Amino acid sequence: MTLDTNGQVALAAFAIGIAFGAIARWSGFCMRGAVEDALTTPNAPRLRGFLTAMVVALIVVQALVWTGRLDLSKAVVLPTTLFWGGALLGGAMFGVGMTLTGGCGTRLLVLSAGGNLRSVVSFLVFALVAYATIRGVLAPARSSLSAATTIALARQTLPLAVGAAFVVLALGFVVWKRVPAKHLIAGALIGLLVPAGYLATGVLGADDFEPVTVESVNVTRGGGDALVYLLTFTGAKLNFGIAFVAGILVGALAVVAVTRDFKLVGFEQPVDMLRYAGGAALMGAGGVLALGCTVGNGLTGVASLAPTSFIAVPAMVLAAAATMKWRQKRNQRKRA
């Protein structure tokens, strides 16, 4: 059977998702974990791993653009306007949410594969609210905020010099202290998945009659689309995001099967479910406002030199760090 262009892109996305899920499960790759390490450990291994992924993704993607092998002019993360209100507010909401749930969208999928029922519930809420913010009851509020806080851009991307400066600073921090090699290896491999995703949608998916949306790793819209796909299978169509989400689950499940670390984990108290669901809802709405999750902005967006991502990522990090500090002080008061 010969696959059409959309089918080929979906198959490539599934393979990319498998690789992402397996590597993330093996290494603990996660932006929330990176922020936590920065606050609690001297060498911050997961932070250095995440920065490595960002550097590798940026260098390879920009090399493909520079050599004319990749055209990002129609990429989802590079609109011709800057929704700065969504980047700030959405990024902050996402940062708070991923702290309350214990992980971003991709991390929730990876943990779900290991039997974490809290992550299963959280991802379902995340996907549902994300879709509601795109096309459902929350869409009018998003549109109103967009109309009030959007400006036109003179150019779609930031100057290449900004990317070069980021690479130098990030690499300097990465090599400053030694960390277990697996975090750097995992970061480099995951970083390579970003250009792989762009090659799948921007090159393999190039079709004058049925063009595929130019995008790469991101689970905010993909999570919502995957949920709708499961509910309306006969009338739905596979896309990059849906296949990527499915691949993450399969890849993480493969590692769980090999390591035999499947364990059912549920909510300890009813109030915990409220915290996880609330955090997931913040991530769903925030991810749509910011045009992506931690990997959608932190990897794909930064690698594309998207102006939105250079606002959203700091907002995510600062909000997550502030929430972690607040929860730590709150727990200390309870114990006292």
C-alpha cells in the first residue's frame, strides 16, 4: 500500500515521537525537572540536558535554513504578528501548571506510560482545555486577548545574532560543571528531533495540492487533536501532532517494558486531584496562548528564532521557579 503525503508525514511523526518518548523516559528529560534542578542541585543535570537540546536544535535548524534546505516562512511558530500578551500570560500559566502537575505535556505522556494515573488524568484535562481554547468555549476569550495585545512584526524571526549569542551562553553554562553523560546525550538526541520534524513537514510534506502544516515537536495542539481523533475516528484525519503524541506513548512504553518499572500510581487525597486538574487546565490554556508547550517553545520555537518563544520560555521558567519556591515555603509552614 502506498501512503499519500499526509500518511508519510504522520508515519515520520510517529517515529520521531517514539524516539522522543524513549529518550525522555530513559533520561528524565523535562523542563520542569530542569527548573527544579536549577533550584536544588549544584550541577543541575536536567537543566544542562535541556540546554543541550536547545543548542543542538537551534544550530541544525538554522543550518538547514541557511543552506536553503528548509523554508520556515510558513511555520506555525512564526506568524507575521507577535501575540505578546499570550506569550507572557500563557507562558506564566504554563509554568505554574507544570509545577502543580509534576511535568509538562510530554512529561505527562512519558509518566502515563509507566502507570502514573495522575498523569493520565492531567494529560486528558490538558488536551481538553487546549482544544477548548483553540476552537471551543474559551476561544472568544483568547481572541479578545489577541486583539488587544498583538502587534505586527517587521520580520518573522529574530536576527541570527540572537541565536548565536544564546548558543554561546548556553554552551558556556553546559560545560561549566560536569554532569552524568546521559543527560547531555539525551539532550543532543532530542535536539536532533526538532529538525527531523521540520524535514518531515516542510520537505517530505511539501505538496502543492495538499500542503501539510509546517511544524515540529509540540504537544499542545497535538494533544487536543489526538483526543478529538479518538472520539471522532471515522471523520478525523491523522496529522503530525496526533502521530507524534502516539509515538511518545509507544516509545516510553517500550522503555518501561525493558526496564520493568511499570507501577500504578494514583491520587493520595481527593484534594490532590484538584491541584493536578487545575495545573493541567492552566497548561492547556497557557500552551495555546503561548503558541506551544515547553518543547513547542523551548525547542521548536527557540530553534526557529521565534519572537514569541523568547518571551514565553522565560515566562514559563520564572513562573515555575516562583511556584516551586511558594510550595516549598508552604510545606515548611505546614510541618512547623
